[in-house]
Amino acid sequence: MSMFSNLLKGGWLMLPIFLSSIVAVAIIADRYIVIRKSRTNVAAFMVKIRGFLRRHDIKGAMDFCVQEKSPLAVIIRKGLKKFSFGHERVKEAIETAGKQEINKLEKGISILATISGVAPLLGFLGTVTGMIAAFSKIEDLQDSVSPSDLAGGIWEALLTTAFGLAVGIIALTAYNFLVSSIKKLVNDMEVVSNDVVDTIEDLARGRKFKDDSEV
């Protein structure tokens, strides 16, 4: 039996479940690609930025960030634009840019979370409507009821539940994976951002820089 015929057997509630599965797959694929491209070698990035700052080469640091093309590089570049205004302005710029980049990373994640909860509920609703249809036939046919007469309602009950649970499980698993990956990226952003702000403050106050072995 083809998937299309199964969808038809499941009744009208299969349509929103099927559509939600398409949306979920699209979000999962999109966020996975974005997160994969956003990953940065944090230790190497910090060493490079520190090197530029030690040489007072702010333009070189900003050019390096442009080449990196990652959310982390975008945040640091926007912070370095405020270098001439002091480390407090740099910190503010980094915090603002950080919020913007996190929002970009989390785009669609809330929809995926909703699908993981709603899809199984739609499946259970299909179960209820399917069983209602089955018992309604029993009442209408009374003594002449046969197994084939009940098949439609039972098919709807079982298929919508199965598809709804399948979509919900996949969406929830992907949601947890993506959230965990985003948290790792955010943690990396915080570590590098704090290090850059501290380095700029040290530079402004004439302190010695941290050694790269501390990265």
C-alpha cells in the first residue's frame, strides 16, 4: 500500500500532520546547515584576534573577521568597530550583536518545538474521531455489522496516531539536538567575546596580555 493511499485512509487529519512533517523537515535541514556553517575553531580564532590586538591592528582583526564569515566573527567585528570609544562601548556592541546572531540561529526552532507537541495530539484526535466513526457504524448497522464495515474508522484511528507520533518523535529529537548545538555556539561566543573585551581593557590600561597558552 502506497503512502498516498495510507494518507487517504487516515482521514482529513492526516493532511495537517503531513504538512507539519514537511515544515519540520525543512526547518531541521535549514538549521542543521546554518549551525554547521557557524562552527568555528575557537582556540585558533582567539589566538588570531589576540595577535592583531597586540599589534594594535584593529583593521587587520576586522578583515580577519570578515574572512571567517561566522556568527562569532560577525559579533567580534561589530565590537571592534567601537574600539576607539573604549572597551565599554565594545562590550555593548558585542552584546547587541550577540543577541541578533542568537536570534538568527534560533529562527524556526520554536515552530519545530510546536510541531513536536502538536503532531502527536493531532494523531490522538484522529484516534478519537476514528473510533467515533467506528462506533457510529456499529449503532447504525446494529446486528448486521461486519468487520469490513468498521475498517475505515479503525484505519483512521491507527494511521493518524502512528503518523502523528512518528512526526512528533522526529521533531522532538531534532529540536533537542539543534538546541544543544546552538547552546554550544552561544557558549563559544561568550568565551571569545569576554576574552576580546578583557584584552581591549588590558590594552587600554597598559596591562600585560594573557598568554596564548591560557586559551
